[in-house]
Amino acid sequence: MAPREGSSIAPHGGVVDERLNVHGVKGLKVCDLSICPDNVGCNTFSTALLVGEKCAVLAAEDMGYSGDALKMEVPTYQAPGEFVNLARL
């Protein structure tokens, strides 16, 4: 992710802009770790999740969604057979 003409971080130029649109191609977004201009210095799994979530928000904004429609919350998950919030008998 860098300007098409390049920057100090990516001297050879980027492929996508700040909204993950591919330079020179209309209507195409790239959403994977290839957009990172330098090596990822932390867990690549969490970085990939962050890139995916941001891409989902950007795509929704491009389709006209805003406000509460873009509110992202992590759902609570209970394993099968797990009981939660039960009063002790």
C-alpha cells in the first residue's frame, strides 16, 4: 500500500491506494497481506485479520453504508455443552 509513484518506504511504488483500490483498475480491491509495504513486525495472523476487517469497512463505505451499519462487535461464543450465566442451585 503506497502511492503509485513510490515513497520512502516503498521506493518502487505501491499496487493499492489507502482505500485498498488497485491503481489503474476500476472496482477492484486487494485484501491480503501483500498490501503491507514492509515486513510485518508482529503476529501475521492478527495483522491479516485487521486488514480483512478494514477492507470490509472500506467496501461497505463504498457501497453507501455508514453509522451503525458499520458497527463491528465480536460476538460472544459458547462451546457446545457449555453453560454460562446460570445461577448456582
